[in-house]
Amino acid sequence: MALHPVVEQVTNRIIERSRVSRAAYLAHLEAARVQGVQRGTLACTNLAHGFAAFPANDKLKLREQKKPSVAIVSSYNDMLSAHQPFEYFPKVIKEAVREVGAVAQFAGGVPAMCDGVTQGQPGMELSLFSRDTIAMSTAVALSHNMFDAALYLGICDKIVPGLLIGALHFGHIPAVFVPGGPMTTGLSNKEKARVRQLYAQGKATREELLECESQSYHSAGTCTFYGTANSNQMLMEMMGLHLPGAAFITPGTPLRDALTAASSHQAVSISQQGGHYMPVGHIVDEKSIVNAIAALHATGGSTNHTLHLVAIARAAGIVIDWNDFDELSKVVPLLTRIYPNGEADVNHFQAAGGPGFVIRELLDAGLAHEDVNTILGHGLRKHCKEPFLGEDGKATWRDLPAQSGDEDVLRPASNPFSNNGGMVLVQGNLGRAVMKVSAVKKEHQTVEAPALTFNSQEDFMHAYKAGHLNRDFVAVIRFQGPRANGMPELHALTPALSNLQDAGYKVAMVTDGRMSGASGKVPAAIHVSPEILSGGPLGKVRDGDILRVCAATGTLEALVPSEVWDKRKQVTADISASHIGMGRELFAMFRAGSSAAEEGAATFPLPSPKQTTVPLHEGADSGEIMPGSDEDFLFRTQK
């Protein structure tokens, strides 16, 4: 089917908007390439340091400078369930890489923190900036210039975006992302939500809540609800950075190990020495970013990606904004019902058809670009497959069934759950913000009520527990942006807000902070940009102001006479307590240097064309093809 005109229009706009920075990025990429193995640029003493501790056979291959060296960059730690399985992955990878004549080295580890553990705690104020810390850690791991390809081991919230941002700053190095898979299904998400709300009402004990949570989060693997972690995995599939269907195979199974080995083989294959060179900087382009946004909408994915995808695109010289998300959301249908947008979890989604089904449906409906590069070469349709274990114990792939295995969980584009993706841009005299409404009932998508302002989530919970919030209101949670306190997750407020809505009150939340993909049925205008600390108008709101939050009309307004509003001064608050303790002092430079939420809350600049010169390839007329461009890449690889 022909590409949908809105998808084409948005893509063309992004290409034009990004023309200068994308060209600069591709030129940087090309300048970093060398003939032969990357370690061939090292002096003898450098190289000797790089293989000193390696076994004799591997050391010989590294010394000969003929075979590729594959970096392993891992987010392993054994406290977090999603990352614990990565403990044994390097052994599997090294053996698999040796099978195809190459060498794998553990290049470095990156930090991995969990919003689930830090939820509502001071440590959460490090969470968003851990993404750029991970990107920097990835750069440190690759800075030795020893590697011809890289395998990135990560799953959760900030880890995969951070790894990809880091990988893109080494865009000449091919990249394969290697997930660990979800834990098996535990206590139902519906029951978990019920007990959480009872606890917020004081009707369940802490022991009952802990038992409920322990039955839900019960083993190694990713949490099974469709929050940021599993949205990451869907997007890696859609961008062609995973082997097809790798995302949601549980850890500790033969198929999981077979996929890890196959990923290792593929990393060698797409190195320059492997004969199928495909650098990550040529996979992540304007079309693949549009595809990722489409997949986010089609699956009701995490609003955190209105930050992370912007930052990922920025790392590749691509400029996107919330208008792009909003316009695509209007035409991309919702194809899944996964908690919190339904009762099923990602294991049910995988059984019903999984990522390959979604990719196929979007391609067939003209809602995604097929003509993109992936780790399998050119063309996204190669990823409309599901993996299984062959008789030889190796991973192989087959076509997906034509029909969904469960239309209560996964549907074709011809019969969606909704005709739009459920993510809306709202704007007005309070700024610009994002709303996720795929789990919000129609009757709750418009709220007009008095404002109640709070300077922290703790202030809100004190008021809730004191019974002061039994009324219609719009909660304005202030000073929660990246420059203020690192933009902590406010998901801990969801049970209280849900209880108030269930009691019949009209409630909504407006904040310059963030609310994760685990957010649910209460309308929330989040990531309000610009934030208050950057002069954002949310700082003009006073208790009692009537606010209108409407997903249907895209409205975010304080219904205050303009002559009053224009004369108001910004509210001030002492937020110094959020800058000390729990390591927050170390992140002062991140707070000071963060871009706006709509710019990805990023601490790194767009690629610049300054001082970047690359000679034209042999055989091209001067100025015929821009050095480092996708056309230049195709010319050389096809030649």
C-alpha cells in the first residue's frame, strides 16, 4: 500500500528541518571510519594494552589485525530483575563470535537504575539524567577504538535510550541490541492495581501490598506491564536494531540463548570485515525515527519516549518535536491492549503475534516506511517474523500467522481498538504538554476545575491523606522539570488520583514533570514545556484558578483574564533540598545544562558542520554526492 500522506508529510518535514545537522552527523560518521580494522590505527603500545589479558588464540587474531573485534557493552547488575540475566550473556557471546572467526571483548559496563525501586524516593531525581550518563559511559567503553562492531545489552527505562545515544555518537560502528526478555506472568495487573488503590485508601496493610507486589515482580526478567522498558523493546524491533522477535522471549530458555548467539553472529556479519557493513548511523535515520513514533502510538507506548526519541534523534542529527508525535498519533491506530491500557501483559502480546505482527500491520497500512536499513540489510519487512528454535538448537524464523492469536490483545489495522494512537499534544497559555489518553475514558478526557498547586509530590500526598482533596480539582505539580530537580517520575501519585476519580470527582494533573508509560486512567498533561525554572507560564498559576485540560481540543489553558494573567509574576520556591543528598550534588551540571523537555531534556548538542571535511569518494564528480550522505554510503557499499 502507498505511504499514508500524513506519514509522508511528517517525514519530509523532519528531513528538511534536519538537513544541516543530519549532513554534519553523516560527515562525522564518515570521518571516523578507517580502512581495515579500527584497532589498526593504534600504536603498538596502545594495541598491546588492548589485548594483554586475552587468551592466546584471541590475542593472535587481535594482533594480526584482520578479523573484527566486537565490543560488549552491558548494563548488567544482579539487583534489577531485567538486568540480572545479562550476567552470563558475555560467555555466550564470546563463544558465538569465535565460531565465526572473530573476537569479542567486554568493553565496559553502564549504570542501570530502576524507576520501580526509586519511585517516590530521592534517588528518582537521578533517573532521567542517568540516560545521558549511560550514553557517556558507552562512549568511554568505545573510546579505545578497538572495535569493529558492538553488542549492547540493555532493556529498561533510561538504559536502552542511553545506550543508543552513546552508540550513535560512534555511528560508524555497527550495533546490535541484545535484550534479556520479560519475566514470566505473575499476579494479574488488574489485581495489582486493585491492591495498590486499597493501600492508598488505608484499606490494605503494607504486608498485603508487599505480598501483592512480590507476586507480580517475582523472578528474573523485565516487568511485564507495557511501560517504558517494554516500549523500548518494541521500538528497537521497529527500528531494526534487534533480530526479529527478540524482544519478548523469556530469559533462561534455549531460544533466548540461541537469539543471543545469533545476534553475535550478525554483529560480525555487518562489520566492515564481515562483508555486509551496516553502521548504526545509517540505520537510525529520519524514516526509522518516524517508524518508531508510529510503533509507539500503535502499541500505546510510554510517554517517556516523547523525551527519549527526541534525544535519540538528536544524537543522529535529526530534529523532531511534539507536533510530529501529535500528527502521527491522529492517523496511527491503536493495535494493542496491554496493561495499563488493558489487562494483558507482554507475554500475552507475544503469544498473540508480538512485534512482528505490529510491524507487518503498519507496513501493510502504509503507516511505516519499508525502505529503511536494519541490521539485516535493507528493508523492514524482514522483521515481520517470529523466532523459534530449530532442530539444530539454533534460532531460525518463520512468517507470522495471518490472524492475531487473541484480538482482545492484538488486532489488525483494519479492526483497531481505536483509530488513533492515544497520545495528544495540548497547548495554550500554560505551555505545551503531552497527554496519553489511550487508557483514559472519553468522559474523563476533558476536565475544567479549580487549580490546587503543590511544589512536590510529597505535598500532594500529605493533602490527600489529610482528606483535603475530596473535590473537583486540577493538581498542578510544580518545579518538577529537568532543570529544577531532574524531572522525577510521578507515577506514585496514580493510585491516589485514581481513587479520587473513582469516587466521582473530576480530577486531572498538570506538571512540568513526567508520568511514565505505566500511567493509567487519570488525565495528565505532563512534560509542560517550558518548565517553570525556565520561565514557563505554569509558574503563574494560583490556587483557585480555573484550568481547562482537554484532549479532544488539545487545550491547556488557565481561564484567567489576560489583563490579570499578563501582570502575574512567577511563583518562587526553595528547591535546594532536591539538590543535595543521594548523590544529587554530582548532577548539578546536568540540571544546569538540560534542554527543554520537547528537546529531549538532553545535555548534548546537535551535530555541527563546523570543521568537518571529508574527501569525496573516488569516481564522484565534485559536489555530486554529499560526503557521508546515505547516497554516498549506498554508492560505496554497492560498488
